[in-house]
Amino acid sequence: MATRTDKSNGDQPTMKAANGEPIEPDQQWAYRKGARDPVTCVKALRLGSARPARVRVRFVEDEHEGREDWVPPSRLKVLWEDVAAWQAREECWNAVRDASVEARSTTENAAAGWIFDLLPGQDYTRQLWGQNEGALEVKDVDALAADLGIDRTMVVDDPVAFTDNNGSLIVPWRVMHELAQLLAKKYSDHYISEVTKEEREHEHKNRWGYMTGSGHISAEICAEVDEEHGRPVRDLIRQWCGAEAIARQDELDALRTEVKRLGVLVERAIDAVRGTGDDKSARELERDLGIPVEVLRQANRETQRRSGPYGLHRPR
């Protein structure tokens, strides 16, 4: 937390503690050095004016024998009078973190995050990251339960689930994992479509690479990263969506391909008729088709332009 000068306060430096409250001399704060270190009481003596920001504190408890030190303001968590409630909340968070540690850096967690990030038309959940990776914030339990057609107890009854200060329910990995699979099943067509689009984009990168602000990323690197991280996630999402959704997407892709093929054939047939000098029949065919040939040609050219030299999808 950076130090700043506040002219309304006689040009005295001001800074904030971890909870966002301003630190003032003579206040007593709950001090913790690391995430799992014990909490102790300190008294703020004065605020430093140099960078990085530091607070001069005195350790209050007898075991520290009046020791003083300059410490980062982020180590001051809450005012000492609020420490009991803060510690109770920290214990809840630690229980969720401990119950979710198995999910960290896994394909399953990445796939679940993908499901929640692309949830269509809803904003009642948020996947957590950092030290809370593997946990899920549920902003509206009733909306989630109604959408999935489940009993809300499935979400709220986990032994380590708890309600955070903002009113959201925090649930561990085992709940998040099950919810992700239920959502994948319900919105399977949506997710299969999104997976297919992303796969085509990666196919293009895996063949040609892509440009970034710092230069060109080679196709080899793209393919290696996709094989290690991207493909396993997509495969798992397809598995969660189920065989029926995959079959529907395959049928849809086949139908689109056939429509494009027939469009090219019709275009060639109309051109052939017109080439014989029978403009009347050519116009009748165009009328029956319902699309002017020039519009059909333009659509085919656009498809080829996006596909690239080897028929792969090129992202817009």
C-alpha cells in the first residue's frame, strides 16, 4: 500500500491497512506477517514517508519485550477490537482453501473455470484464484439452484461452505466440480459450440503461429502449449457435455459443410445456364434459390478468406 501526502491533513503521510482502513498513530492493530503465521497486537507509532510504504509499530504483548519495527501496512489486518470476528472469517477461508487444494493447477479446475466464465446469460457465480484457487463464489444461490433444477441444500450444506462479508456463499472444490458438470450438461450445445470455435482458432495458431506486441510466436510453441494445456481442457468439457451434444454438433457441422457444397454447385449451374445465353432460365434459378449468385459468390469468398490456405478457421 503506497504512502501518499494529504494536504488536508497538514501534509502528513497517510496509508491504509490490509482491510482498506486508514492507519493512524496510537491505534492498535492485528498484525500478521504471513498467511498462516500467528496474529499479535501492535501499536502504530508513526507512518513512514519513504517508499516502499512502512509503518513504525510497537509489539504490545509482553513476549516481544516492547520490540519496535518498520513493517508494511499490508501486515496490519484489522483494528485489534475487531480481531475476533476477523479471525473467525479467516478460519472459514482456511477451511475452504484446505478442502480445495487438490484442484490447484489441474485440468479439471481449468475446465470448470471455462464453464463458469462462459455461462450464458447468467452472473450468479465467480471462480476464485490466487490463494483461493479451487473455490467458488456463489452470488445468488437461489438463482443457481433454480437454473439447474436442484435443491439449494446441495450448494449450502457443504461442511466448510460459509457466507462471506459481501453476502456471497463460498464453496469448496467438491461443490464447484459438481456444479460445473451440471452446467455443462444443461448448456451442452452452447459449450460444445464455444469449444469448437476455440479449437479452430488454436488449429490456425498451431499451423501458422501468431503475432504479439513483442513479436511472432511460432507454430511449434503454439502447438506444444495447446497439446499440454488447451486440448485436455477441451476434451474434458466435451466429456462433461455428453455424447449427445457432441453428436448434435457433428451433425450441425456436417450440415453446414453440405450447404456450402450445394451452394457452390448451384452457383456453377446458374453460371453454366447463363453461359448458354439462356438468361431467363438463369434468372428463374436465382429467384428460386432466393439468393443472388453474386451474394453467394461473396459468401464463398469470405468463407475461404477466413479459412486460410488449408481450410482452417481464421479468427476475426
